[in-house]
Amino acid sequence: MLSREFLHAGPLLRKIMDMNSSVLSTAHPATCSCSAWRPTRRLFTGLLAVGASVGAAPAWANLPECKRSGFTKAVPAGQVEDSATQQYRQMLQQYSGKRALAPMDHPQLKRLRYMADRMIPFTPQCNERARDWKWEVNLIGSPEVNAFCMPGGKIAFYWGILAKLQLTDDEAAAIMGHEMAHALLEHAREQMGKNFATQTGLRLGAALLGLGDVGDAAARMGSQLLSLNYSRTDETEADGLGLIMSAQAGYDPRAGITLWEKMMKTSGGGGPPKLLSTHPASADRIRDIEGRMPRVQPLFEAAAKPRERFGPPPVSKG
């Protein structure tokens, strides 16, 4: 397990494609023996309803943080989202079979879904497609320091990122906003569009020479989700939009600074985590976040604050 790496969906998805079944079983066995999940009397409804307590969303469409690349037009959005949904289902099935998928009443899953409920109402203001997304949030019992949001609003957090970093609500919301921003900005679709444009050009040349079929490029589009790595520019864009989202939802955007301070400590002096190979260096990221505070902090101050607060998972004594 990569316990010191904050990975994105590409590396994760590569690990799950050996599975043959695509049928989802979300029921968590009552006899679950995984150490991360403990029984609780607190029942979560499981519905990601539009948060009635959240105020009207601003007109974000004109914000520079919402601007998307023209490469997204190279591939159909619906096809990308359908492919992501299928792979998400396969992932959930895998972890459910290992009894490593959090049950609906788990307090940390309730925490994550509460945060998502507060952010989701704002998402269509940046990407109209998000209005029709079937948003999902799940918690996986793995020590990996990891979280992601796939195209179409499919979110997963790993136990390790909550427990090992002992995230406050504001820090967890910073991650939630960042990952949702990747989906809203369609960064996966953008990267696939770039790949598709390149492959189409190559295959078209081959087809003209009678050496291949350009049509198979589209057929392979879904598999590209397995090898996507967001660029540093994508990460910076997701930071900017993610801060706005968490601030509008009532979470302190200054937590983005403490979050990345914690991330730097995860390297343990043994070299930078893998995330720094494609992400901006943590120190640079912190400076960028600090520079955004004069613009973002007033949004937080004007926002309705969460009525519920949660703590991080208990520290293991093992």
C-alpha cells in the first residue's frame, strides 16, 4: 500500500481493471471484520440531497476558475462519464468483497457526505452538466493517503487520508472541493481529448494508407481513464476552484494551507511523495493558496456555516 502518497484516479483505476464483474453490491456485510469500520448508532440517510441550508449560489460561470479547455470537446462528455461510472462500480464491488467499504452509518462517511451535500448545490453554476450528475461519496477502508472525484461526480476517500493526516473538517473540505473541481473542470475529459486528438491524427494517417481503422480510436476512449495523470496546471486550477467551493460551503479556506503543511510532513524526510512529481511543490502550492486568500476569505465570511461539525478518526493505538 502506498501510505505516503496522495494519488489521483488514474493510478487507482489501473489497480482495479483486472476485475471481470461490473455488478455493484453496496451492501456492507453485518459480519464485517475490517478494523477501520466500527458499529455506530448514528444512522445516515444515504441521500445526497440538495442542502436546504445553503444559500443561493453565485454566478460562477464568468469566474476564471471555471474556464475549461477546448480539448474537452474532442470526446463526448456522456461517454466519459458513463465509462467512469462503470469503473467506479467495479471499484466499489472490489472493496465491498473485501469488506473494506464503509457502511452507510459509519460516522466518517456521514461526515464526508455532509460536506458534499453542502458543496453540490453550487456545482451547476460552474458546469451545467453537474446538475444531472448522480453524485456519490464512498469511504474505502485502505491505509492509502488518497482521494478522488471521477467524471460524473463519483467521489471516494480512503481511510488513510482521514486518519493519518488527522484532517479537520475544513481540511477535509479543502480536499473535497479540490477533487470535485477536477470533475467540474473536466480535467479527465481534457486529457482524454488531447490523447484522442493525437491518436486520431495517427490513425487517420494509417487509415489513408490502408493500415488501420480510425474508428477504433473512439472505441478505446474509455480505457484512457486508466492512465490519466493531471498536469501541474490542472492541479493549480483545481486548487483555485476548490477553495471557492469549500469557502462558499462555509469551510475555512485557510485550511488549505495547514493541509499542505501536513502533506509535506508525510514525506518523512525520505524524499518527496509521488504526488509531487505531477503536483506543484507543496511550498509553492501553499504560497499560491496564501495569495488567493484576499479573494476567497470574504466568500467564507459571508457563507452560511455548517451546523454540524465532526472530528477526525481516532488515532490508532496499534
